[in-house]
Amino acid sequence: MPRLQGVDIPNSKPTYIALTYLHGIGDRTALDLCHNLQLDPRKRAKDLTDDELAHINNYLDKELTIEGALRRVTRQNIARLRDIGCYRGLRHRRGLPVRGQKTQTNARTRKGSKKTVAGKKGVKDMRH
């Protein structure tokens, strides 16, 4: 398996798909990278030469923020929002959706699994 920026990329996939296994590189960026370095995006990752891998590594170092550095920047941005106490920072702190989604239903990804509240009465119990 070829190794780029400390990440093993899959052998059998085309180069532009294999590059998307790096955090911070999507389809468009991978195709642009192949175009800029004059690589065939359909060439399998296992067929890349050491020279081509070195070119890709150098390009990634100079031009893009990916992997650990990108994760660090994202973490710092969220910490800044929390520290200044803005609305988005409060939503991050409470583990709720940040971008305006409703939370009465459908926020399970951010809120986690359901927590049953003891003693809460349902509509049927209120009739008596």
C-alpha cells in the first residue's frame, strides 16, 4: 500500500479515489491535484512510482492543509467559538446542532441516544 502523509491509501482504487482517503481531500481536490501534477487520475494507486508519490507528497506539504494540521485548525476554531461565548460556541459546548436545525426531533446524531426522563407524564396520563 502506498503511504502518503502517514496514511495508507488503498492499492486497488484509482489515484483520485485513493487520495480521498486523506482527511481534507475530496473528489474535486483530488482531481485538481492529479491535473496539476499531470497524473492520470484513473491509474491505480499501486501503479504509482516512487517519484510520483514523492511529487504528490511535496505538493500536499506546500499547497494544502490536510490530516493532523487540518484537524488541529478545526479544533482550535471550535475552541475559539467556545471561549468567546457566541451562540455557535454554546451549541458546541452543549453538544447540540450548530447550524440552525430543529432539536425537538431528528437531532440524534448530536444529542446521542435517547435518555428517558423518569416521572414524565404522557398525554394519556394527563386525562385523569
